[in-house]
Amino acid sequence: MQMASLLRPVSAVARKCATEGAGVAGRLGHPVRKQARGGVQMRSVVLVGAVMALAACDPQQMADQAGRRIAASVVLPVVQLDMPTPLAQRATDCIVRNATAAEVQALARDVAVVAGSSTKATIRGIALRPEASACFAANGVPQVRP
């Protein structure tokens, strides 16, 4: 695997942290000249910048975001049973955004397995909350019937 392909996910996280006000990565925004032979200088600057930006991110926030992405992969197939994919993706975003940390952990435990009745009940409970209903309305998703 090439070094550039390994750096892509790290660079994306570093950019996200920099745009959220991490501060450290913003000072690395100067242009870097790529060397004629393989771009070693460019890679090392990108790698150092990515590491510094990741260090400036809150580890708890990064763990929460990762857990929510995993939970979304569990919620989406359940929601797709009731609506087409574009709406299901928006509904999933609303559900995951309004889930508590404990609910996110519970949902994430069901990754790579078929969602059971407990998981479906958790998803439905979150979807029935007023905050989730407001998110559904703002995103053109039909309301869940109680």
C-alpha cells in the first residue's frame, strides 16, 4: 500500500479538526514545494501536520464521532425498511444526532449483526423524541407515528 493512500484518512481527520478550531493545524497552512523526486518532503510535512492536528483534537469527541458513525451503520438498515434510502439517510442522521452516549454504545454493539427487537425499540424511542421530530421536519422526513 502506498504512503499517500495511508495518509488520506488521517489528512481528512486533520482537516476536520483544523476547521473546528483546533488551532495547531491552522499554523501549518503555508504552501509546501513538492520535491521532484518522490515528494518525500511533502509527505513528511503532511504526516507531521496530521499528527499535530490529531493531538489537538479532543479524544472524547473523536471517540463519540466514531461511535456515532458505527451506530449510523446499524440504524440505517432498520430505517430503510420503512422508507427509501435518501429519506432513510436523513432520518438516520437525525436519530443518531439525538441519541445519548449510552444509546450510541448500545446501537454500536449491534454492528455486523441483524438488529434485534431491542435495537429496533431503541431506534424507535429516539425517533419519537421531540428533538428528533423537529429534525425530521427540518429535513423533509415523515414523522414517526406513536
